[in-house]
Amino acid sequence: MIRVFIIGASRLGGADLQNLLASRGVEVVGSGTIDSLVSELPDLEIDAILMDASGEQYESVLQSISDSDLTTDAAVVLVTDQPASESLATAFRAGVRAVLPSDVSPDQLVAALQAASAGLLAVRRSDMQAAFPATVPASQSFDELAEPLTRREHEVLQMLAAGLGNKEIASRLGISDHTVKFHVASILGKLGAESRTEAVSLGIRRGLVLL
């Protein structure tokens, strides 16, 4: 059972949706504002925060999420009517685990909550492609890398997709920060990426990252 707190006065807080979520293993433990959640958090056990930013100023919402430090306590799933190509990278940098359109279906919503609660990033394929265009040369097969990732690099890439920093990756794998930096640099080189975010995007598109 995934325990979820809903932020945003919208259809996401409606009884019909809450009943539907409950039938699919998602329990809504409360609803309110960011401030109310911060005050209630010590007494709540939650896995995810479902936040509806539809109609809100997007940058202000992300700033509020960053200021509240909520992403350190639970996975934040954001529903927005902003174009994903303009907002996706910014949201992930703010610690958000999933970005969904305002017309998201119940099935997609549940799948995103499950993925985010498991430590993964979730976004629609079409939004990912729009936000992070492929940079692979046309002469190179998209499914093939000139040099394949090693088993350890696959593990590091998966953790990058989960939003972990170098120190967290080093701790989980029992290796040094320096070794993690070496693996990240190798991953960027093999994927032809210029940043960690682009590496995750390309990894997802190539099927190297499990969502």
C-alpha cells in the first residue's frame, strides 16, 4: 500500500479519485497545502506527495518545493499544465520524481506514484522525447553504443535516474566518490551526453534505465 498526501485544491482531492486510488493500492492519508503538510509531517507516514500545480506559476511551485525540503522525506509527483519540454529538467533538479500532464489518466497516475515511491523517475515518453531530443548521429544505430556500458556503469546510471548524488551512489555501491565520478564520466562519454540529466534521458530512450 502506497500512502499519499495530496496538495492542491483540484479534482485530485475528490472523493471519486481517492476511492479509485484506494482500489489500486494507494491510500490518501491527507490533503492540504505545502505549509500544512510540513506541520503535519512528523505525525504522518507517507511514501509520496501528489501535487497539482495546474493553473499555478510553475517556477513558484518548484521554489516552494525546494524551500520546504519535502523531497527529502517523500517522492513528489507533480501534475502540471505547463509544457514538459520547458519544465521537466527544472522539476527533476528540484527533486521532483514524476511530472505528469493535467489530463493524466488514473492508470498513469497510479503507475507514476508506484515508480516514484520506488525511487524512480516517471514521465510520459512523448514528454521525455520533447524535453531531451536525441543527440545520437543519424549514421549510428540508436540501439547500439560504440562501447557498451559495463555492469557497474549500468548500476550507476540507474541510480542517477533515481536522483542520487555521488556520495549516495558511493555509499550504496561501497566505492569511493572518486570512482563514482570516473563511472559517471565514462557513462557520459559512451552515451554522448553533456550532463547527467541528458545521460539519464538517453539511457531511458535506449532502454538502459528501468522505469
